[in-house]
Amino acid sequence: MDIFPSNVEAKGVNSRAKVVGLAHEVPVKIKDWQGRLDFTVMEMNDFDMILGQDFLNGNKTIIAPFCNEVMLIGKSQTWTLPTHKQRKEVKV
């Protein structure tokens, strides 16, 4: 995977995310779904990968937070992808 320098900035909540660069047309397989995605490559501790607005808007997706899933609707098949929720700690 080639990573190209970028002047993109990322703002994290309660954490810092240093942008390393951009990677284009990276082959990705999540469960049974596979495709090519563009990534903003960042140093971060919380997640391995975050699917952003470009991915969600560019694919027919249904977000179902009540069952921790994202559904991708293709021409002849629907894929259900697991999600990961990060719980917020509330201090009283």
C-alpha cells in the first residue's frame, strides 16, 4: 500500500490523531464484503479502522446502532457488517 503525503487534518474527541497521509484504492475485505477504499492513514489508539462519510455516502448503507451493524446493499446481495461502539464514561 502506497501512502501519499497530505495536508489533511483530523480532530479527535479526547485523543489526538496524527495524519500520516492518504492511501488510494486499498483492497478491503470485511466479513463477506469486499471492495476498494481510499483511506486517511492516521496514528490512533482507539480503532483499527473507521468508515467515514465518504464510505457511507458512496455505498447504499443502513446504520443500525441498536444491533451494532451496518448493512451494505448491493445489486444482488446484502452484507451485514459488525460495528464497534466505544462506551463513554460518565463521571458524576
